[in-house]
Amino acid sequence: MRLTAQQFSAMVAGDELLKKTMRSTRSVAVVTTGVLVIGILSFSQAVPAAQQVQQLLNQRQELDQTLWQAEEQAQHYEQRIVRLWDELLRSNDKYEILKRFPLATLVLGEAESHDSLALGITRVRFGPAHRELSSAAWKARLDDFAEQGYVIDQTEWHHSRFVPAEDARPAQSEVSAIIHAAREEPPHRVILQATLDITWSPRVDAQDLPIPDQIAVSHLDVLDRRAPAAFQKVFEFARTATRFPLEPLIVYDLNGDGLSEIILGGANSVLWNHGAGQFEVAPFLDDTDHVFADAAILADFTNDGYVDFIGVDIARYPLLFEGNAEGRFTTTGHRIVDATFEQPKSFTAGDVDGDGDLDLFIANYKNAYEGGQMPTPYYDANDGHPAYLLRNDGNGNFTDMTEAAGLTAKRFRRTYSSSLVDLDDDADQDLLVVSDFAGFDMYLNDGRGRFTDVSDQFGEHRHLF
């Protein structure tokens, strides 16, 4: 039988070919996906499902040997870098892991410039690589750093570029690397930012991983600071079964003293700012029965001069908590509208109808391939969860005005962000919405809360993948 688009999406969900396709250029992705879709949809009803799957696998194997051949090789060589990073993450003796990394020679440059940066940081930039270190000399340097008391805190390794072997020329890779290290006494903190040009040996190890022959450090910056850490820990969040996200994270001056507090809605915590980098951790809401989604908003929705808080809790309803003169929220939250929000990602407030109070726009995101659904079309998807424009009566009670405002046509965007802002200098609040698998949509307000979609005037420039 023929496969529907949903069945196709479910079949290829998590497939390595799809991952490669999404990493490729847009033109290749479209062509490759088209080949697969045509191949699947052209199966006749007489072809058994198992045979369809086998044909798809054969087609994938053929593509791996032709179109994706260089990508397959790149991933094979990349496993050496992935193995290194994984072992560094797991090990408490990172020097030993680096010493075990196989290479014949390491080529370094000389320090060429010294620059003074903020906070007592110095940047040393090295020139072109020309000095060769043997594997033994490299290991001796690592031992020296360890003996001086330097501890490697973290590392990053990214395979940026790969050139397959051709004729007598061996395979080559470009890898970006970052290493953070620190010594407590005397205090010294170091960050190495390097670009490594790897020339690969034709040999492999017992695990069939390629072995580097020469690594040339084509770019190296060393940042160092001879002082204790510039940042001090003021708060540590421990995940629990009921409280695991920190979000929503909001920075706002709650008590009007000119210093911004840090609100961690998921942890129901506020870091009260006492100045000079001093913070006091306290509960954010007295009503502790709610866990909120990853976005929320602080603004005066009740017209009493004090900031209020609106967030969507795990029951998916938006709740308003009224604030007092001290910037604290001591009352129980109340539901502001009888509408649910699956994945509220963006809140923005403004007086859209000119009645002197703040109205509210809440938009949802929706994860790609949720339930096997591919965002369709991928450049203009309008198949997510609905957004709402809510009219405020001035006392923090809201009604749905989305349809009356003319915002229903594209309300199912997979929205990342939105802003109510005057875009055309006519003293009213217009609306800008930015969405995944779509781009941005712009709506101009007539001053009474009726919006006109003017997105098309930007042509193809408004689309984003």
C-alpha cells in the first residue's frame, strides 16, 4: 500500500540519512528528500511493506556510497575526536587521557603578540606552526603542567572540516579545541583556543579508529589571568522530581531600588540584589503549588502601580499573581482566561486597544517531528499550537480577542519570540512574531486593537528555516 506523509515521517524519524540530510545544504536536502519521497510513494499496493523497507535501506546504502561518501568518511575519522572528548569528560585524570592520544608529531608556533584585556586578562597570540614536538616531548610538557598544579576543568572539541584522501595526499581534518585549566596557588587561570590541522595516517588502531600522523596548531590564543576566579557562586539549583527546569528566567527590578533581581520561576526562587554583587536567595511566590513553563512575564496588569507576574503552570493555564509595594507576591494566583497553552514560549505585553491598560500576547512553540509530524511546509509552517491575544479589563481579567484582532490566520506558528512595539511611529503597539520553520510576521495596529498582516512586503527575506 502507499505510505502517507505521516507514515513516512514516522519511518525516517531518527534515521541517520535524515540527520545527514538536515546537516546538508538546502538544495541537497530538497533533492535527497525528494528522491526518498518519490521512491516510497511510487510503491504499488502489491509490494509488501517489508520489501518497501528493504528497498529504502538499499537506497540509503547506495546514497552512503555515492552522495554521502565524503560525509561517511568524515564521521568515521571524527570518531577519534569524539572518543577523546568522551574519555576526557569521564576521567578525573585528563592529563593521562591526553597523553594516550596517538600522534607522531605536534607542530607549534611562537608567541607573536601580547594584548591586555579587561579584568586583568592577557591574550597571547601564536604565529604559524613550525616547531615540531615529538610524541615524547608533548607528553613531557603535559607532565610539567600537572606537576605545577594546573587542573584541566573542561575541554571542547569540534570537527570543523574534513578533506578525504586523494591519490598520495592523506586525509585531513580541521578541529577546533578549547581547554580551560586553573591553578589555585599561586592563582592562575588559562584558556587555550586552538585550531588543529590534522594529517591522518593510513593506519587504524584495534578499534578501527584512524590514527593522526601530524597535528599542526594553525591558530592558538592563550588567555590567562593571574588572580582568583572573577565570578563567585551565589546560587546552586538542585533538580527534584517536581522541580527540574530553572525557567522562566527573568531579570527585573522588583522593589524599585535601581538594582535588578534574578527570578528563577521553575525553582520558585528570587535572587534579591543588594548591590556590589551580593545576592540573597528567597522564595519568589508565597503560593508554592505551581511549576511554570519556560516563559513568563512581569508587568503591572492591575493598574495599581506594582508589578504583577503571569506564567503558565503545568496544568497549562495562565495564572496572574499580584505584586505589592515591596515587589513580593503574597497572594494566590488566579486563572486569567479559560484557555490552555501546550508549550508557551513567548509573552509580550502592551496596550493594543488604547484603553490605558496592558494587554497580553502569548505564543506557543511546538517541537519538530512531535508525534511524527514534519513541520509543513518547512519554510512557512502554521501547524503548531495556537497563540492568543488577550484583552485586559484593567483589573487583570482577560478575554480572548485573537479573532477580533485579525490574528487567527497565522496563530498556529511554532513561535520563538514576539514583541508588541510601535513599528511605524504612529503611537500604537504593533506586533512582530518570530517563528521556527517560518520566519517573522509583522502586523500593524490601527490603534484600536485591529491588526493588518504586512509580512509579504518583505518578500522571501522574511523566511527563516
